[in-house]
Amino acid sequence: MPRDKEFEKALQEAEDPKNIGQGSWSCPENPTPSEKAKYELCEKILGYQEDNNLSDEIMTRKLHLSQIELEDILFCRISKFNLDYLMNVASKLFLPAEIKLIVEPKKDNLHARVI
């Protein structure tokens, strides 16, 4: 399917009233560390798909997911799954890989006392 037709089809699906509320969810305001990690993993998985030019069909087979599960990940619907589940999904793409947890103080949250 030519790129213009793919775009037009995607646009029609996005504008379809039955799909309202089914699009990408953003990371919530003041996200928890778990929400941030899930969001970042979703972005990594989407980036992998885009960088390798893989269709959803190939991704569902590679990850052993349904189309709905894959869409929840690709559209960052982070409330649909827990971090453990998402880490297991990501590990199927990024083998061998290591997921590291970095704990450091937040630099932009310093409070000064003014007298």
C-alpha cells in the first residue's frame, strides 16, 4: 500500500467516532516512577518497531501478543498493564539486554526557604 494511502487510512481510523478515546494516552501529570518506567518502555518498543520497519503483524508474532495488547503498548496506554509484564515484553525484543534501574535525587525539585 503506498504511503499516502496508508496515511489516509490511518487518518480515517483516527477520526472514526467509534475510535474516540482509543488513541495515544500521555503520561499522567506527576507520574509515579513506575508510570515513567512503563511509558519509557512503551516508547522503546515503538521505536524498535519504527527503526526496524516492522508491521504490527510481525510485532504481534514476535512478542506473542494480540493486536489489542500490542496497540495498548504502542499507544502508551500504561494503565492497562503492570511494569513486570511490560519488562517481559521488552525483553523479547532486546535480547540480550539488561534493564537498569537508576535511582537519583530529582534536581529540579529543590526547595529553598525564604525568610
